Amino acid sequence: MLDAPRSRAGLSERWQRRFEILDRIDGDILGRWKELAARDRMAVGFRLAPFVCSFLYYFAKGMWQKGFLLATGYAVLGVALGALGVPGLVTWFACAGFCAGMATGDYYTRVEHGERVWPVIVRRAPWYLVSTPALAVLAAVALGCHVAIAVQS
């Protein structure tokens, strides 16, 4: 796939059902989660594929910018926690858990609203730092440092 569809028309029935559920809360999974019935929460909540693939799932679904940000966050968190002696698997599980919980809502906002980067980051960062090339370089540098430090340990 590697690119998010421009509308719901290109989505599978399963995704269209998820989008219908998210329409009820305007895609605000964090703020209005409790408004959904338990069955609907299960449909749009924690999902196995984003958990297993972590930030790579974001790339597969065409959410490149968020994928680069998550990869950067993973690398920075890995270096910081590694310096404290925390195993790398803990960092991976933290990133994977975040992705598993947020991926459906992020995909919804990408397809429905064209959101490429989380609004909180867009408000705080200069425009040139939230461009795709800048995010790709940032992620590559962060992951490179993470790997270099891991190899030396």
C-alpha cells in the first residue's frame, strides 16, 4: 500500500466499519474513548498488527511522517533507557504498545482529515522540521546513533 487512500471509498469493509465507529467520536480516541460501547472500543482499540510491527506499521499504511517521528522517539527512548541499564526489549514494547493503541485513530485522521503529523507537534515545531525529508533525516540519524551505541555495548 505505502500510501494512505484519499477517501474511505478505497478502504476494506473492516476499515469502513472502524471509520464509522470513529465518526461518532470525531476520531478523538484519547479524549472521547469512554463514549464508545465496549464492543466498539474493541473494534478500534488495541490491534495486533501495529503492536507486532510497531512504527513500521505506520509506513505500511502511508503515514510516513508519523512513522518517522515514532522511529525517532523509539531510538531516543532506547538510548536514554539503555544508558540507565533498561533492556532494549522494554523500549520496543513501549513503542509497540503506543502504536497498537493509536494506529487506528491515526489512520482515521490521515484519511479523513489529511493529518500528516500530530497537531501538538505542528504547533510547536517550525514548518521545515515537520517536512517529510527533515523527519526522514532525523529518524535516520536517531536510529543510526541508537544502533551505534547498541553495537558498542
